[in-house]
Amino acid sequence: MIVALIIACEVGFWVLLAVGLALRYVAKMPRAGVAVLLCEPVLELVLFVATAIDLKNGAEPDMRHGIAAAYIGFSVALGHQTIKWVDARVAHRFFGGPPPVKPPRYGMARAVHEWKTAARWMLAALIAMALLQGAIWYVGDDGDTGSLREWQGKMLFVIGINVVIALSYTLWPKRERSEPAAR
């Protein structure tokens, strides 16, 4: 049930996004579009409650619950950014909006961009880890929480990867190629 709900939440995310953007641009109802987009967090709430009920009803904590926590964390921390990204591209491609702002490509500006991106991913992983810890406490000593602890380790790996990427742009900033000299 939890896996099906995760899939339904992901599909629901994109459906709500499409409906919200359609209301905003096609129907020229920007407030209604925003209202639909504000329903996105309800999906995470439903998944959270369903996961808690599943654990309360005696389900053995396993990969499903870890995936649910990761999904919620990533949706909360990265959902807004994803919506903004899609909105900018839809507005430009189909409705004459300005071209989307591209991230800086070189130097410290790129490093700052990478640290901001890493911060969002780290927040996502920390939210997931907190939800996993809550599930571990909720299950208590009676249940096997090993899989939930494994997912916490996976979230630490996500944090580590993002720190390494951002740090690499800080220590070795990408430099703009210079034009070849004219003869």
C-alpha cells in the first residue's frame, strides 16, 4: 500500500503542477493556479499519515517506509524549486515569457550556486532523517528498525555527495575559456 501511495503522490505532484500551470497560463486564472499548487503539501501529509498508520498497525519497518520518508523530505525541500523551474520553462516555451535564468557557469558565482543547491538537498536529507528517526522512536524496541537506520545512512550519503560537489566547485572553480589570440 505504501509503495502505491508513493507512486500516487508522485503522479499527483505532476498532475497538480500541470493543472496549476494550466489555470495560470491557459485559463488566465493565476490565483486559482496558485491555490492548486498550494495543495501540493497535502500529498506529503497524506503519505506521512498513511505511513504512520501502517507502522501503528504493526507493519514491519522496511524499505517502503524509508522511501516514503525520503520522498517526503525531497518533496518538502525541493518541491518549491521544482515548481519554479517548471513554471519558468513553461512560461517561456509556450506563453512568451522571458527565458529562464541560467545558473552561473564559472568562478565563485558557480560555487555559490552549487552550495545553495547542496543546501536544498541537505535539507531534504535531514528532513528524511528526522522522519526516519521519528519512525524509529514510534516503533520502539519491539520492532526491527534496521532498515530505517539504513535509510538514515543513505541520507548521510546524499549529504556527503552534495558537500563534495559543492566543495569541488569552491576549491577548483571552473574558469571561462579565453578566446584564442588573433594572428
